[in-house]
Amino acid sequence: MISRNFKNVLVVSVGFLSLFTAYGGLQSLQSSLNAEQGMGVASLSVIYASIIVSSMFLPHIMIKNLGCKWTVVAGMACYVSYSFGNLYPGWYTLIPTSAVLGLGGAPLWSAKCTYLTIAGNAQAAKDGKKGSDVINQYFGIFFFIFQSSAVWGNLMSSLIFGQDGNIAIIPEEQLQACGAADCSLNLNMNTTSTRPAQELVWTLVGCYIGVGVLAMIIVAVFLDNIDREQSSHFRENREPFSKTFLATFRLLKDWRLLTLIPLTMYSGFEQSFLSGEYTKNYVTCALGIHYVGYVMMCFGATNSVCSFLFGRLARYTGRAALLFFAALANFSCIIALLFWRPRPDQLPVFFVFPALWGMADAIWQTQTNALYGILFSRHKEAAFANYRMWESLGFVIAFAYSTFLCLETKLYILLSVLVLTVFTYPIVEYHERKHPTLSIQEAGHPPHNKEGIHNDQGKIIAQTQL
């Protein structure tokens, strides 16, 4: 018999798997499916701009008033609204639903992290184990299940769009514009011919709406409301709004957080490049939109497996070695993408890049989140609000210039942010090695000895595409 807390972890994991099967598939297709006037990437930019706003104050307010369970359900409803907006995509449907999704995104993820932490501590107290060990185990289980959502969502899109009887051979003049080609060719590339039949689009979006609603039902029916008493107590003793709102910005006084901004923003830049630029300018351009799902499945599968492996490997190699390995992998991919001109007869190469990118992204997500948890252990809520805010700013900037800069310029911008990260991150890492931050227990007890710090470095706490 599994414990009640473990059952709740499985319910949360399956709920997020179902929800992001829909959203992950839609995000991968936006730059190709709604390419007219850059509407798709504009909607993604609005999503992450809204997340920046919501991360400043909404997570704390919603979790304390509604509790983790119903905050998750409310956040899921915001995600489902975006799927409805894609039924009849237009500026008046996509942009408002994108803003709604963004506002619900930050509370959703914060509530999930809080719920798993409460469940882990409760189970540890029951079994007489260390809280951080059980929490690590629960986060590992969650992300191993959740990361596979990229596989199922993209598999659905490829199978459905593969039924399109109007799939045509890519003309030679379009192939010349694929990749980091001549800037004028790249900007003038006609993508309307790549859109599948409208009936197939409706079928896919309908399936995504169905699995999104299923996620809400799973959580609402089967998840226990384990923080009901804490929420009730908070409603009777509310904190001033100004205190909640300013907590995120007070932490910016810490020079370590400021130094980590390039690293955090790079996480947004690199994720947006793969989902927005690689899928459009390489995959859709040279193979067709029905191949986007298969390519992103490769990314999702690699990311899922590597998140689990590198989370455990970090305790032996250290965090810095893994982050520099991720930087080297991304650097190599960016240089190769600058010179590669994709052709349909090079099919295996299309999967090599997302596989390497997924491996690197697994390191960026797991190790950056773990680093924030270690450095700012006394201000976790404000620290992770800053993380979401700066990562989302990277998404916003990347999606904002997506429609008017040529791909070569975008690759050089991505490379510049990566180089800046490589120079700024070691400063924080060196200071942490010389002056280790004392960790504290989740329950707020006094600091432990320094040995507790090293036990936290293997945490798998990742924040994937919202």
C-alpha cells in the first residue's frame, strides 16, 4: 500500500502531465501554425509578460487564500482557456487568453512546489526521515512523469497533422530560405502554405482541450486539500498587500541575485529559441509542420531522462561542472546552426539538435533552481518569484524580436547571452565555495551545519515551459 502523501504526488504529477500535454504541444506549434503577422510568437510573448506581472504578487495571495489544491485547479483553468483561444486564432482571441494563461501560470507552479514540499515534510515526519530527502524524492518523481508531457503532446500533433492529404513537397526556393540563410530570404519566407487543413487543426485543439479539462478533474476529485487549516488561518490574519508585493524586489538588494540574472534570463532565451525558431526555420521550413511534433518529442524525452540523471549525478560532479557542460553543448549547437542549411534528405540531423538541447536544458533547469534554493534558503518564495520573473523576461524579449530580426542575428544574440552567463555565474559559485550559505529546514528551524548544504545540491527542481 502506498502512503497517502505519495498518492497525492502521483495525482499532481498525472494532472500536470495531462495539462502540459496540451500546452506543450500548442507552444511548439505557435510559430508555424499561427505565423501570420507573427501572431503565434506574439501570443507567447504576452504569456510570459503576464507571468512577470503575476509572479510579483499573485502566488502568495492565491495560495494563502485558496490553498494549494484550488490554486492548482484555478491555474489549470487559465491554461485551458488558451486552448479555446486556438480554436479560432486571431488577435482578439489569442492575446486575451494568453494574458489569462500568464496570470495563472505563476500561482500554478508556486502552488505545485509548495504542495510537494508540504507533502514531503509530512511524510518525513511520519517515517522519521530527513525532510529534504523525501522532498527530493517527490520532486524527482514529479519531473520524471511531467517532462514526458512533451512526448505525448507532440506525438498527438504529428499523428493528426500527418493525416493531411495536402502535404506537398517543399519547393527548392523555400529550402534556400531555411536555417540561418540570407536575411532577406529568411524574413520573406512564406509560411501560409505550411498550415494544415482547418479540420485537422480543430481536431487537434479539441483533443488538447479534452486533456486539459481532464487534468482539472483529476486534481479536483483525487487531490487531498492538505493545507486547508493554514489557508483558513491566513484569511483570518492577512498580511498587508505592500509587504507581499515588495518582497520580490527587496531581494534584488542581494548582489548574488543580480549576478545570476544573465543565467536566469538565458534559460528563457534558450527555451524560446528551440520552440519558436528551430521549429519554424529548420523543421517546418525544410520538412513540414507535421514533423514538428516528432522533433520536439526527441527534446522532451531527452530532457525527461537527463533531468533525472543529472539531478543524481550532481552530487558527484558538482553543480559547476554540469553547468559548464551545458554551456559547451549549447555553444556547439549554436555554431553548427549558424552554418547548417537544412535539407529533407538530412532527416537524422533534425533530431540531433533537439536531443543535445534537451540534455543541456535539463542541466539549466535542475541546477539553476537548486542554486536558487541553496543561496536564498531563507527567502525561497521571493527567490523563486525572481527566478520566474527574470526567466520570463528572457522569453518575452526573445519572442518580441522574433518577427523582425533574421535568424542569424537571433543566434548571435543567444550566443552573447550565453557568453555573458559563462562569465557571471562563476563569480557567484566561487563566492559560495568560499563562504557557504547555511541551509535551514523547510519548517523554519535554525540553520544546520554546513554539511547540509551539500545534500541539497542534487535536488531536481525544474521549471519547464509554462
